[in-house]
Amino acid sequence: DTGVSQDPRHKITKRGQNVTFRCDPISEHNRLYWYRQTLGQGPEFLTYFQNEAQLEKSRLLSDRFSAERPKGSFSTLEIQRTEQGDSAMYLCASSTRDSFGQYFGPGTRLTVT
Amino acid sequence: GQQLNQSPQSMFIQEGEDVSMNCTSSSIFNTWLWYKQDPGEGPVLLIALYKAGELTSNGRLTAQFGITRKDSFLNISASIPSDVGIYFCAGQLAGSSNTGKLIFGQGTTLQVKP
């Protein structure tokens, strides 16, 4: 299967701990996006990479959040000192440069206790 | 921030019925996308629209990019039980940087009674 994959699918952590999520986009896609989705809402944009360059970050992405895409392939999203308000589904999506049709992965469900 | 108003919020219909939902905004969009999401999964792209007035079909699904560029519609014909899920509209604002950043509606929850 060559779709977008995310790991882990579920993460339970205690408040104050750091967590890291991984996203592997569709192989020929050079654009990669992170979104956050809370219950009953649509996804909200967090950040965008074109190849390895992080070109846009949302105001939602506080300084506790950092994302990387070191070789323009997979990406990681790290949350430091997690808070209960960070509990959400974190979604990764990818697309080609010329298409705005973004393809989403299955998401990582984060629960902060 | 920018908002997409999606309606209806939920629908409960009989199998075989047609379904219509829409998305509106006070802002102009240059791309509209429609997604379906099942519980615990990521959204699945159904239809992408890139030009005002464009009408595109995908099987029993038909979507249109409104002429004003401020709205879009999704129709599902002859609904079946597997159509159950949450449908989201999403769009890219005109005049925004060319990042492809999407703004999503609040979703329409569809339930189908066999």
C-alpha cells in the first residue's frame, strides 16, 4: 500500500511528558502537512513542508511543538511538556506540488492524562 | 480565523434516498475539496474542484464549485449503508500563499437507515 502512514496510531501519555509522531507521505509527494482535529470539529492546519523546508506554521503551533522533515521524505511532529489540551487526533497529509488534493493518513490519537 | 459554514450538521435518511449538503463562506476560495471520514480514521478524499462552476462526479457523488467561488455542494445519489460517516468540505482561500493550506468545515454527519 502506498498511502500515507502514521505511527503510532494511538498514544497515551502523562501531562508533562514529551511525545513524537512520525508520518511517511506518499513517495512521490513533495508537500507534507500536519493538521490537528478535536472531537466534533474539522481538521485545523498546523504546518506545511515543501520538500525539507518548513514554509508555514499556524499560530496554533506553540513553541512546545516542533516539526521536521529532514530529508524531504518522512516527517516528525514533537510535542514537549504535553498538556491536557493537546489531546486530539494529529493528522498528516501529502500532495504533489501541482495538486491541492491532499491525501491523509490514518492519524495518531493522542490522549494526555 | 476564516470559517466554512457546512450544513446540515447531521442527516438521518432512508437507504436509497438522495443526499445534499453544502458549504458556504463569506470569503473567496480557489479550490474546494470534499472528504469522508470514518470514526478513528483519517479523511478520505472524494472529489476535488479547481474552477468556478466546475461540476465533477465520482460514482454516485457529484460536487460543484459555486460560481461566486464562495460555496460548494455535494450530492450523493441512491444512498447505501456504507455512505455513513462524516463529510467535510475543505478549501484553499484565494489570495493566500501557495501552500495548499486547507480550511475545513465543521462536518455533516450522515446516518443511513437500511
